[in-house]
Amino acid sequence: MPFPDLLQPELGAYHSGVQTPGDFSDFWTETIAEARAAGGAVDIVKADTTLKVVEAFDVTFPGFGGHPIKGWLVLPVNRSGRLPLVVQYLGYGGGRGFPHESLHWAASGYAYFRMDTRGQGSSWSVGATPDPVGTQPSIPGMMTKGILDKNDYYYRRVFTDGVRAIDALVAQDFVDADRIAVCGGSQGGGISLAVAGIDRRVRAVMPDVPFLCDYPRAVQKASRDPYLEIVRFLAQHRDKKAKVFETLNYFDGVNFARQATAAALFSVAVMDDICPPSTVYGAYNAYAGADKTMEEYEFNNHEGGQAFQDRAQMVWLGQRFGM
């Protein structure tokens, strides 16, 4: 396939034109405060698995609105003291799956938590968390749910769930609160970037081929879903463009990047036609933290680096967390 977007050196020099709303920080401070005020209990139950050197726990914690959110917690069996925590968010359409599916973080000595994504989990992996909130008319998929009102937009709930996952785990006696990392690929990369921009407890963020960045450019350059859900919505709601992008500004990875200071390891795939590489660089070049690195996969599409990037993340995070 041809390269769908900019190439180097123009790619690395790209800066997004997304404008940060004046009340962006206040909006998210108030959103998180409301979720915390809703309360709710954290439930951690040992999972029945055949795993021997790690142990898994079925976790339920209160997310946005106090809604119950699921996740898998995996810990090394032979552990002592407090462990660095890695929270992973998932790609579009997927759910938390099964506890044995991703073990490399726990096997490397970390406390690892894989958060379910509300209302998803029937595309490439299974989930267990419904989204109990109704919304206005939308295109099938998640991208346009509530898109005409920032308070109703689907990703307000998801990003809040991401912060509340940290709230649920940071007080546990096995977690080192000074070594918290977030990560994820595609949608999970976008969620991790949002959480890092909201929550200063995050010390390291690893957005892998991140989605949900630089929406105005993404809808022009992407040739495959999910960004095209927004295009199809606007093809019908022709008079709603200004309102749609007004809402999306509060959920754009570029704006979260401007707020984030944690050490950051990004990745980009130059042949990516789902998350155009310039949108990833739009977030990367806006990133406020001084310690930031980009891993580039020139001949890959949205799969990105896969096991190569997993290895790069483990080395990079180990250097920063003393592992």
C-alpha cells in the first residue's frame, strides 16, 4: 500500500493546529471530582486460573458516576514490598479478555492492571463492563455517542474510568505510589495520554500508535474506521460540524499532551491508515514533558511494533523505575 500521510522530515516537524479550550483543565478537574464524590467500593477477588508464577484477581471499581468497572489485576506470586504499577487501557472494540492473555509485566515484577472498556468488548476480545448511560442519536460505534455535548460524550466516561482505576489501586499495600505507569495501543494509547494529562500521579506513559489525537486532521486523513464514524455522522448532520469539533476539543490527545509532564514513550507506524502518523506526531510534538521518546515503525500499518514495542517499553520503563 502507499504511505497514506506525511513522510520524514515533514512528519516529525508536524504541529497540530488544535486549540485548547480555556476551561479545559477546569472541565476535567470538575469531572474527576464528581466521579470521586459518587463513591463506590473496590472489590478484589482471587481469580481461578492455572497460573503458577503469577496470580490474577478479578477487580471491580467505581468509575464515572460510580458505575462498576471491571479489570484484571496480575501480580507476581513471589513478591515483597511495594511494586511499580502498570495500568493498561485497551484498543477500540476490545474488552479485558482473560487474565492469562498478557503476562509480561507481572512476569517482569510489576503490578499489572488491564482495565475493561465500558460498552465495548465484542470485537477482538471479550469485555464484562456495560455502559449504563443513554445518549443522543449517534452512528453505530462509540465515536459519536453524545458528541454534541461534552458532558454527555462517551469518552468523558472512559477517561474518567481510567483515572478512577488508579484511585482504586494506588492505596493497595502492594503498589508503590511513586512508580505508576499507564500504557495502551490505539484507543488504549489515547486513553493513557488522557490519563497522564489529567493525573499527575502518573510518572510514565507509553502511548502506542495512539488513537483519539488531532481529530480535525484525523477525519481528513484516515481511510479506515473508527475516525470515519465521525465523517459519517457529519455527512448526515451537516449543520453540526462546529458543535462536534467543539466537543472533541475536550477529548483530544493533543490537548492532554500539553498538560502532561510524565516521562513518555510514544510509538508511530508510518503506514498507519487508521491513526494517521501525523496525528501521533501532533500529540508528541505538543507533549509538555521533557523526557519523551518516539519509536517509529516505517513499514507497518496500525499493528505498529507489537512485540518489538513491548520489548522497547519494558527496557524503557525498567530504566526509569529501577527494574
